[in-house]
Amino acid sequence: MAVITLSKRKITVLLAGLVLVTLFFTSQYPSDIYDRTQTHLRPYLGKPHPSGKSPQADPFLAPNPPSPAVPHVDTDRLDSDGINVGKTPQAAKPGQKTSNGKFQWAHVPQRYPVQNVKELPSAVPDSIPRIQHVFGSETTAMKNTRLERLEAVKGNFTHAWNGYKKYAWLSDEVAPVSGTANNPFGGWAATLVDSLDTLWIMELYDEFDEAVKAIDKIDFTNCAIDELNVFETTIRYLGGFLAAYDLSGEKYPQLLSKAQEMGEMLYVAFDTPNRMPITRWNFKAAADGVRQEAHESMLVAELGSLTLEFTRLSQLTKDSRYYDAIARIMNLFESQQMKTHLPGLFAVGVNAKDMNLMDGTGFTIGGMVDSLYEYLPKQHVLLGGGSQQYKTLYERSLTAMKAHIFYRPMIPDPVPILFAGQVHTSGSTPKNELKTNPEAQHLGCFAAGMVGIGAKIFNSREDLEIAKQLNEGCMWAYDNFPLGVMPEIIHTVPCDDSQRCPFDEEKWMDAVLAKQPNPNTAEARIKAGILPKGVTKVDDTRYILRPEAIESVWILYRLTGDSSLPDRAWKMFNSIIEHTTTHIAHAGLTDCTQLSASGKPQLQDRMESFWTAETLKYFYLLFSDPDLISLDEYVLNTEAHPLRRPDRVYKTQTQISSTKDVGTKDDGDDVPTKEDLDKLYKSQDESLENSFAQDTPTKDTPSSSDLDKLYDAKDGSFDNTFAKDAPNKDIPTESELDKLYDGSTENSFAKDALDKESPTKSELDKLYDSKDGSNDNSFAEDTLKKGPSTKNTANKIDKEIDTAPLMNGMKDLDEGRL
């Protein structure tokens, strides 16, 4: 009997030990890496993962090497970043409850606490130039048209919002066909939180107040799903709360409280041995104090796209822990950027557990990667230029994009356009022999806006031209597909010569047949207009209400003032609304290349929250007054949530800016050339277009009408002040220039040039320096050795060959500068 009792005890102990071991390993190592990426790989590749294919065989996932053995360490020791790595971690206790019995994420103890927190860098005053175009006045007819379009966008938003309120209030999404409620993002009212700032922007203040009151009911200690996507939670929820708080003038403290609550929760996902976050996170286990570590295979965008939200949270709360969390990630990116198989770019899949970002072989800027690069120039702006790290990361990546990702497709239209493709390489193929796969994604349409913002921030004319061509690429797709909407993924024919690319119909047909072996099917699709000339295959026919195309159209409009963009965007808007509207809200399309046999759109029963958070917001902002969400005051995250820049707030174009005489006297008396004035004009509107040279192609001295534009850009009056003051003169007097100089009554130019009718270069220096605050006599430095220009030199407009930037990127790689 004693023997039987002992056997039972042994069995019990053995079973208990087996259970504990099983629980430990299942909590640390997911059973199938592909399960965590499957839903994201499917839309990217355009088809399900073949059955039985190992994740290591997929070139878009990082290799998954065995984890090295970690020796047991007993001494208490901090690493160079202040993380306690020397002491064997003790079991963490679950988060404590407050006196009212409510669980608090802030009370979950950290196993690997950070001792030396990296502080937010200080902004560098005036390091970020003004980037938004200074818009001119509009006629009454133009304004009426704009306002009509604005109301149409707002009406569609309220239609979608009312459908959500009626059928899915406080759930994540409403199903726009069936009217059911769905909770793919934790059941924390994703559409509500994602739409808070849109409500404020559209002046739906009663709805905003109601939504803010409703967020008190959101409980971040209970979740409708087992595995939380940290990236999606950050961009939608944290970004949504922060933007609503910023936009509403910080008058709703509960918004910041909810952002802090969300931040405390997400911060627990960083509690790993190397402080790399778990991006697909079992937060319930974390709440119970289960040990965790970063995964060996994760999507690079989910690791590298947390910077804006965590930085803004630190800025608002004065708690640098959040900035410290993302700074450690980006330090890793910076250290390995030039060591990947395609230096400058990162592969889709990375290994965060072993801090290895170098071994992946699939490179793109589309799905699963996009926001990583999008955030680099934006983070530079949000930090007010306080760190050069993000500029370095961006410029390295852009050089590689120009060389290997951006490509010109062969289309019938003579206007050059660009798409963003992808590259597979293990590093063994010479860089100049790599071939770009001409697969264009709707997700990749964000690139035009990214490159445009970078061009303005870092003053690159050729990059602005690339941004325009990328924008034209996606607009071309909208214009040429049958329903007026670009599908998720298409293939095109890349040009052999990016500078000269006439359309070859036979070459196109051969490429179509290569992609679709059945000749009858291919010809039928072409005749039906499903395959526009230049497109060889539609890999994914869906349109899921995506914002990336209109996002870039809006950004390019705000950067350049191109008056054609609103009309073209209006056409895009009508095409989308015509085919997606339901009696409840708006639905994605399963096939946006053709209607069903009944002549109706083929609808999905889903409306993602980015429809109201991003797509409709961008359309609304495009038809709004340019002062609303100025690019000089806000940085928008990848969910279109505007985060206020703390470094400086620019005056709007309707406010009169004052200047201060900070110049120094220069004894030079040569007259400034038109080229010199070009620099001053460009410093005003950042257009990079040599406006004076274009407006006065045969004159060495600008006329009063030319100076009107500069004067009006300065005071925002658009009243042609010089023309009123000197209606019959081509050359303004110094009294007229006085008004341009400082708008005062002190006649500054007259004091410096009492007996002169034309100002000298030294006098214009003062005006130039008053703009950039440099005290460096910029005109004098730039033209110290030049007399008045000839017509040829004065009329020179620096305009590069359209595709030269792409060739330059390849040259940089070939010559080892990348």
C-alpha cells in the first residue's frame, strides 16, 4: 500500500513538472511562426501560403536560426544601456489592483527594468524649414466649388459614422453589408478612437463630445482577442488619443489619461531581456507576470514603426521612458542598416530575439514594411531636428530606393511615372545586376508623400520631382482601371531605359501572356478593359477603402500648390463612393476591376477603421482651407493622426508676419541679379521652382509685378501691394522696398541707400537674413564675386533630367558610396 501511494506521488510530481515545462515553452515560443504573419503575408503576396511550405523557405521572412545557449548568470550587472542583465530575473507578480479593485498596467513590475533612461533630445531652433506651400487667393466660384466638395466628403463620413453608431457602437468595426459588429483589434472601439480627430477636424463637436464620454467605458484590462498586435494598437489607439488631445487644445484631459493608460500597457510589451518588444503579444499572460521575450521572426514595420506615437507621449507627459523604448529599437536599425543584403534597406522579416535585422532577402517598401520608412523623416520633424539619426536613416534608405525599388513602367502616356517595386537578394548578386520586380502595391502609394516631405525638409529639388512622379503613378492607376480605383497589387512592364520609354504593344502583350498563360483569358481581359495597357496582371483585385493614394495627393498638394490635384482627387472620390456605399456605411470591394454579372459592385462585408480615420480625412483636408492641419504645425502618423510639433508653430498664411532688422552693413554696391532674388523668393514659398526666372525670362531686373508675389507671400495679403504703390513702374523704388523689408515706417532701405533708387546687395542681405535669422549676409556670400548677371545666367533654371535621380542612386551603389 505504501508503494502504491509513493507511485501516485511520483506520477503526480512528474505530471506537474511536465505541465510546467509545457507552459513555459508555449509561452515563449509560438508553435508556428507563420501563424503570426499569415494574415499579413496573404495580401502582400496576393495568395495564401502554399500548404506545407516552411517559413524559412519564404524569402520575405528572416531565417530562423537556433537560439544560442544563454549561460546562467548570478551576479547583479547592468549592460551599457542600463538594463539589468546580470541577475537571474525573479518571477514577476501580477499587476496590483488599486483601492477600488481595478487592475493597473502601471503596477505590473518589470523583469528587466531600464536604469539609465534615454532622455528626449532638445529641438534645434529653426532647423526645420517651412515646407507647406503659400497658397494664393481664390475666386468666389473656386471657393464655392471647394466648399461643395468639402460638404460631400463630410456627408459620406457622417453616413459611415451613423452606421457605426447604430450597429456597432463601442465595437471595433461595423460590417457595412450585414450590420454586425466585429472586434479584430481587441474590442476597444477602434473605429470610435480612430475617428476622434476626424470628428474634431470636421467640426462635429457634439459627436466628438459624445465619443469622448464613451471612451471611459473602454477597459484595457480585457481583450476580445488572444494575441494583440502592438503596432496596430499603437497607431490606431495611442495615436488616436494623442491626436484628439492635441487638436482639441488639450481641453479634454481624459484623452491624455487614456493615452497614458495605453502607454503603460504597451510598455509592458518591451519588458524582454534585450528590450525589443513583442509585436504579437499575449497581453493576458503578460498581465499575469509570465516571462516574455521578443520573437525570432517578426515583420519589420511592426518593430520599427512605433517612434512617432511613443515620442509624442513622452513629449506630452514628460516621461522619457516611452522615447527610451523606441530609441533602443532605432539604434539597432541604425547600426545594421548598411549590413543587410541590400544596404540601406531592411527585409520584410527580422529577428528581434537575437537582434538580427540583416539576414532577410525580400526587400520592398510596400506591405509589412511601409511605415518604417514613412516615419523616418516625420520623426526628424517631430523631434525638431534634435537628432540627426533619422535623417541619416532616411537618406541611406532613399538612396537604395532610387537605385533598386523605384521603377518607370512602360505605359502609352508620354508623361513619366514611377511605381515602387521589390527586390529579392541574398547579397551574392552584384548590386548593378539586381532586377526590380515590377509589382506595384496600393500600399506603396504612400511613398510619394514620404519622398515629398523629405525633399522639402532636406531641400532636394530632384527628390521632389521623384515624389511627383510617384504620385502620378498611383493616379495613373486610378485613371485607367475600369471602376476608377487602383487594385491592391498589380504587375506592369518595367522600362529598359528610364529616360526614354516608348510604349511597345507587342512587348506588353508578350508580358501579359507570360503572366496569364491562357491566351483566351488574357485577350478577354484586355478587351473588357480589365487590363489597362501597361498592366500585365492584377495579382490582388481588392480595394479595401485604402488611403495611401489620396494621402500622397493631399501631401503633394500642400507641398507644391499644384492646382490640378483637387480636381483629380475629386474624380477619385466619386469613383470610390459610387462603388462602395451601402445602406449602412461603406464597404471594401473584392474586385475593383469589374462589376458582377448583375452589374453591381462586388462588396466585402468590412469597413476598416482607417476609412474614417484616414481616407475620408485626407479627402476632407484636400478641400479644406490650407491652414487646417498645416504641415508646418503637425506630423501625421501612419493612421493619419495629426501630432502637434512642439518645436515651433508657424503663423498661417493669413497672418501677417513681422521681421526684425538683424542684418549687417556691407559696403558692396552691385545690384542683385534675378538669380539672387530667386533664392529669396524660394526661401519664401519653398517651391524650388525659380519663380522669378520663370516669370521674367527676358529681364535682368525683376518688375514690380514679380516683387508683388514675394511681398504678398510675406504678408499674406494677396493684394498686389507693389502694383498699387507703383502702377506704372517696372523697377520699384527704395520706399516700396522698405515696405517689403519690414512693413514698418522707418524706411530702412532709405536709411541705407539714401541717394539710390535701386537697393544694393548688402541691403537685400538684410531682408534675406531677416528671413533665415542667420546674420551671414547670405546674398553677399552667394554673389560676392559676381556682378550683374547676363540674361543667359540670370534666366537659368536648374532642372534635372526627370529620371536622373534614379540613375544617381545606382551610381552611388556602384561606386561604393552606399
